[in-house]
Amino acid sequence: MTNQLKIILFALLMGLMPLAFAQGGLEDFNLKRQQTSMAGMWTLGGWAAANFVVGGIGWARGSGSNMYFHQGNVLWNTVNAGIAGVALYSLYNADPGSLGLFESIKEHYGLEKTLLFNAGLDVGYMAAGFYLRERAKTATKNQDMLKGYGSALILQGAFLFVFDLALYGIINQQSKQLEALISPVYLTPEGFGMVLRF
């Protein structure tokens, strides 16, 4: 078989690919991932809002390390609120039907990798918090600030660690649906093919 014929067959196969998923399987998969991501971002936004309320009161009424603890929580959650807001805006404007198979795979596994990377960062946040609390014990200045910010980092890191791993677990369970969508495509030493069932 000539290279030109292989290219033409490949193009035809890629052109037929949407027909294999026309019954909504791929769109349903993308919609489910989008809804899961939205629920996660609403959770993150809710956590931020709760920290604004509780932290704002604690910051205004607290003193010593307690005041810095609440201040740290409020400041940290400005970032969480920003992330949740931008992500929700993007998710609400996304069309789950606009992604093809390869884009869907990339989005899905990219989200999984991001969540696992974030979980690693969360461990770093907690470690930094413990370091600050330990440093507060021997510091001659800013002991309250070090202890309060350290405690805030531990709390925020712990929440985000649980959040990221829980969201990863849910998204990862959806991989089974993706694998079922991919199963009609197969690879052999001679090339690749696709099974279409009618």
C-alpha cells in the first residue's frame, strides 16, 4: 500500500470517527466531567466564602496568633475564590459537544495530572505551615505572626489535599467511561483501525 493511500485511508477514518460517537457517548462523558468540575469549583468557592466570613470575624476580633491565623485564611482564600471564579466562568461557557475524542482524552488526563500535582503542592503548604509554627517557638520577633500563618497554611493545605484527592478520585472513576469510548479504536503493527457497530 502506498503512503498516499495510507494517508487517504487515515483521513477517511478520522472523518468517520465522529460517527462512532454520534449517539452522545463522548458528549455525555465530557458533560459529566464538566459537571464534576463545576461541583468541585462550587465547593472550593464555598470554602473560600466560609473562610471570608469566619476569617473576617476572627481577624477583626482576634489578637495575637489567632488574629494572624484568621488573616492568613482570608488572604489565602482570595486565591481560592479567584481560581473557583475563573474556572466556573470557563466551565459554564464550555460546550461539551465541541470536543473530539483526542481533545477529550487530553482534557481528562490533563485534569487528573493537575489534581495530582496540586495534591503534591498541598503537602508542601502543610510542611511550610509546620515549619513556620516550629520557627515561631524560637523566633525573637513576629512569633504570633509565624504561628498564626503557619496554622493557616496547615489548615488550607489539609483542606486542599483532601479536596484535590477527592476530586481526582471522582474524575478517575470516569476513566472507565472513556476507556469504553476508546475501545472501538485499536492499534496493530500494521496500523490502526476502528470498529463501528450498527
